[in-house]
Amino acid sequence: MLITLDGDTAYTFSELEPCEKDDLTHFKKDGTAVDDDGATKCDPADPQTESYLWSFLTNETELQLNFGMGDVQVYDILTNDGTTLKIETTEVESFPGRGDVTSIGTITYTAQ
């Protein structure tokens, strides 16, 4: 995971909490995905797994994740070679006194 703000690195995998680093995501052929909190959970009250829907868009150049309740995120696919899935999203937000800030989030999944 890598997040940049206006071109500067703001957040990387190494900065995740240990309880986040063992999380796994399983993309299933039936269009469902399951996030598993792994052996160490950040909040013991959270469910061990959460399911949502995924689909390819635009000739498999985009990945849509549908978490339900109107929460849909679309990512550009940078790599999808059967072993590595690397996706990215870009957002621009306006902040009073600072103006527009561009954030780019990049996530890399590796087959297990």
C-alpha cells in the first residue's frame, strides 16, 4: 500500500499497524471478495471476515469494489498477471486555506 499527497509519500505498508499487516483479501471467481482480518485483529469486536462484490470494468482495465449501501470504489488496474494485482485510485479534495490536494492510493495484492 502506498498513498501520496500532492506527489509526496504520505503512507506506506511499513507504517501499517501490525494487526493490519496480516490481513488477506480473497477475490473469488463468482464476483465476491472476502477480507480476512488475519491472526491478529486490531479490534477484537470486529468481524473476522467481511464480504463484498467485485467486477471488472472497461475491458478489464478497471476494478470495481462494491461494499454495499452505496459504497462503490473504482480503481485503475496497473498490473494483473495472475500473480500480482496492482490497483490505483486518484482523488482530489479541496481544503480551506490549502486548496486542492491530490491523493493517489496504490494497493498491490499478491497471490498466496
